Amino acid sequence: MMLNFVEAIEDEIYLLGYFRKNPTLFGRQKGIGVAEKFFVARLTDDEICDIRYISESDHRFCEDYKRVEMSGFTEDSVRLSGVSEEKLIAAKNSGFSIARMWKNT
């Protein structure tokens, strides 16, 4: 399991991540360690629960959005994200978050 982002909203913690296919340390076989299932989840009482699977494209958008958000939505961070400015601004204006993605999945 790989965690990309952790988001705390009020008293709840949400996670964005993915599971790897047959993870091994320094795996050299084709397909070993490749991202296989993408998810959003909630952390409750120090346990990951309520894992909800999402598409790879939703996962990538959320990663890009969170990077831009962490950079303060600067012109450079938006330009370098590879996502259209309109799509990022629309997501920001709608209150996009890992928590919201979890709740809507």
C-alpha cells in the first residue's frame, strides 16, 4: 500500500493512495510493484477503514489537485500540473477534497 496524501477535516482523516501489484523490494520482474488499485479511505481509531476504490484517472487528478493546492494555486503550479486551469478552478470552487471524493464514491 502506498499513501499519496493525508487530509484532515475537522476530526476525520482521509487518505489517497494505491495498492501495488505483488510488491517486492527492488522487484525486477515485469509488472512487479506497479500500481494496481487506487483508493480513498478513512482513518478511524488508528485503522484504515471504509476503503473505496476509484479510477486511475480520478486518482491522478486528485494528486495533481492536491499538489497545486499545497503550492497555493500559483500560476506556475497550475501550469506545471498538466491539468487545465478551468478544471482546477472549478474543482476549487466546488470544494474539492479527498473527503468529498470519499463521500461521493
